[in-house]
Amino acid sequence: MKKRDKNIAGILALFFGWLGVHRYYLGQKDWGLVYSIGSGLVLFAVRVPFIGFLLKFLWFPFMMIVSLIDAITFFSMDKERFDEKYNGIPRSSQQRPQTYFEKRRAEQQRRRDTDFERPQAERAAHRTAHRKRRHYQERPPKPKAKPRSRNNPYKKSGIEKFKEYDYVGAIKDFKKSLEIVPNDIATHFNLACAYSLTEDADNSFYHLDKAVKLGFKDTQKIKEHHGLAFLRIQPEFDEFEENGFRIPHPQPTTEKKEDDLLNTQPDLLDQLNKLGDLRKRGLLTELEFEQQKKKLLG
């Protein structure tokens, strides 16, 4: 028997359902006769006044609605269910796509069935090699374990306090954070901002210098960040910027050594006069003057 198709049944129901053609197609001859005889009687009764007119406008709309429902049912029906109901094919015997594991089992069974000609030792070695190869092919690479970072709750709490304008509290938490991770660039930068907002220029310069030393590269952020506004108006900021946002190291100054006139003048009176002259010029304090005077006088 030719297999019936649900789409053909739906089309027949849609266009010729009032005659029951789709029921004949599905092998439901009894229902097909009901549709055909009913429609035929209505067409014959049209000749009867009033009754025929009434039947015509009741029967045909009713049959059209029933046919439309049948068509929608066939179009939306699952193919397996349609085959089970109208083609007599049980669901269990209907072919369906194999899953990945079913394909693997079938492949293994096929190999076992065709492997009988090989010697037993060769078959065992072949299977072992195949399992190992499949294991390495299918086994996903293990993700590299990320280095565990030390628990540092103070950095997060410091940022929260900074956002809430609690700059003193933020400084305390950031300093505790540096005790855990001393070389954290972001924490040093945040401390520089917090100190700047509390108008502590020295500490702000120190931590900004530290952040740049550790690798902070966003110089534009240093020039524009609102937290560093106080720092940027300091007189030493220009020199700090010219030095690559690093604190310039003080140049070693060679102090001009005063001639040890006390040793070059053998006369005690001249030495005392020279000592008084140094005090007047501000090169000796009163305390130093008295100490040197006592040394000269014994």
C-alpha cells in the first residue's frame, strides 16, 4: 500500500473537504460517504423552496469549517503520529536519527563484527590504540589554573569609601591593602588621589611616583583625573611632570667649605675676631659660637 502523506491530506481537506475527498484518501470510506451524501442531498434539496435555501446556508458553511479544521490538524500533526494513525506504522519501528552515543556503539559493534579475521593479539592491540587515540582526541584540554590571588578585602572597601567621599577612611583601607599586596599599581594610584583630595601633597606625590615606577602608563589620566586636581596646582608639579611623573632626585650639592680660619690664624685674638665675624654673617649659630669660643679659651 502506498504511504499516505499528511501534506496531501491537508491540501485535499482544504479544497475538497466538503466532498470528503481527504477521507477517501486516508482510507476512511465511511466518513467520506457521510461527507459526499450530505453535500449531495443539500445540492438536491436546493430545488425545494425555503427548506433547500435554509439547508444550503447551514450545511456548506458548517462543512467548510470542519474541512478547515481537518486541514490545520493534518498540517500541524507530527509526522510520526500521522504515520502511526493513518499508515499503520508503530512509532517504535519508525526510523529516527541516531544520537552521538548510538553512532559510537554502532561503530564499535561494526568493528567487532569485521575484526574476527585478525589474530587475537593484533585485535587487542588495535582496540587499545584506537581507545587511546580517541581518548586524546575527545578529551578537552584542561584549562590552566589561574594563580590564586591573596584575599584582599581592603582594596574593595577602600574604593567604596572613596566613592562615598570618605577619603580618610579610604586612605586607611588602601594602606591596609598595600600591606597585603605592596606593589599593586591601582592601589598606589588610588592613594595618590585620596591624599590629593585631602590636600596632602607630599604623600600624593609619593604614591603617584610609586604607581608610575611600578608601571602605570596612563599619563593622560594623571593630567585630567579630578582626584589629582589639587596636586596639579602645586608649584613642584611641573618639574614632577617633566621628570616623567617621577619625584626628581635632589642633586648632590657641594657645600662650600669655609676656610678653617681658626686653624690658619695662630693668634688667639684674631681667631676670636674671626669667630665673631662668622657669627655676624650667620654662618655660625649662637650655640656653635659659644662652643668654638670655649675650645679656643681652653
